[in-house]
Amino acid sequence: MHRILYKEKLGPDITLFKFMAPDVAAYREPGQFVLIRISDEGERIPITIADVDRNDGSITLIIQSVGKTTLELAQLSVGDSIPDIAGPLGKPTHIQKVGHVVCVGGGIGTAPLYPVARGMKDAGNRVTSILGARTADLLILEDRMAEVSDRIIITTDDGTKGKKGLVTDAISELVEQGEKFDQCIAMGPPVMMKFVCLLTKKLCIPTIVSLNPVMVDGTGMCGGCRVTVGGKTKFACVDGPEFDGHEVDFDEMMARLNTYKAHERRALEHYSGETGCRLDASIPGGAR
């Protein structure tokens, strides 16, 4: 069992948890994830590890409550435990000194981006971070990202914080101002990563993305997380989760993410009806 050591609400439906998981904390590297299960009958969901503390054997996970399982998880309190945290899984980020790195995070995607940005900074890179969200309430980890960045830019779709516009607008503006980037790392909603990659390919900036397809066993056996990269089938759990963004078929991945949308929506409606939880009509059915 893995006990909750700390819980903090970061924003509407976004919760930070510290779980006791000493074996995971001992071996985790930036970019890796865990599969968690919150009950013996529950589904397994992949969550990228946002941080670790090897001194107390804890890992930090940031969860957005957008489906039945994540809503159930958000109801747990400090002292509660969950039965399973499997990991670390996936290939770690290749951290090296390349020069000037632009780290682009969209919404909850800033959680997995943070350890990568910190690793790139520690490797001696100059780091520019661009964080975007639909509205100010959905921005997370601004202070932590600022600590590991030489420059940080905030964008919101509605202009409630930072610059009004998209993360791609900020990239274009910096390049127009003469900034030269040796690498881009983008993490967030698939549609955001898609358009970041379309832009950086045009600008000839090598780009790494972290993919979040439907995942079941995390070992490459089920094939649920298959994606097409460079015209070849890859499995996000064992070949990724990070890939060359210019080679990813984002349209195919987004279509696959919608495969179980109706089923997940019904599960969420059933759970909300049983518990009396408010069901937000804006919740995307394809997320857990």
C-alpha cells in the first residue's frame, strides 16, 4: 500500500499528491511515469512523475480530475493509501547540454515538463519556459518552473494572466525577436503539441514531445498505447513516452484517444449519480 503524505489543491480539479513509494523514488529519472490503481477493482492509469524526494521515499504526482478514476482519487486524504504504484516506467528523457532549450507546457502538461526543464538546466543549458492554459486558474507550477528557467513566459487563451494567445504565438514572437533555440520540449494536450510541432518543424527546431495515449499494462503487451512515429508503430509505454514530435502522427493518436469516449462518459455519469458529485459538462470524455 502507498500512503498519501501530502495533498495540495493547485487549481480547479487539479491536485498535487505526495505518495510513499521508496522503490520508485530511488530509480526514477526525468520523463518516466507510473501506473497507479486506487482500488483492487479499479483501472490502471498512467501518471508522469512530477518530482521525487529520495530522503523520505516519496514521489509527487499531479492529477487533473476529468474522469471517474481521477475524481475518486481526488476524494482521498492525507493518511489514505492506494494499493498499486508500478514503476518507474518508460524511457527517461535524454538530458544533455545542447545550448538554448525552449520548454513548452500546456495546462497539466507542466507537471511532467518540470523535472525535464530542471534536468536541462542542471546540464548547463539556457532554458526558456513558455506555459500556457485556457485561463489563469489552470496554470500550475509557475514558481517551480521559474526557478529552473532563465526566462519564463505565461500565455492564456482568455488573457487572464500573462499574454493573451497561444504558446505558439509566444514561440513565433521570440524567434522574430532574434532568439535561437537548439531544442524544444513540449508537453500538454495533443492538439497543443501538434501545432507546436508544426511550427517548430517550419522553424527547424528539433522537438521532443511526451505522448499520453490510452495505456493498460505499461509493458508493451496490450498494444493499447500504440502510436505511429515516422511511419512505424511504436508503443508509448516502452518506446516512449517521449518521441520526435516532427515524426508523430498526432491526428491518428487523437482519434484513438476518442475510442472509449462514450464508455468513459457513462462511467463518469454513473459515478457522479452514485456519489452526488457535480458532473461538469465541459469534462472531456476521453480522459480519466
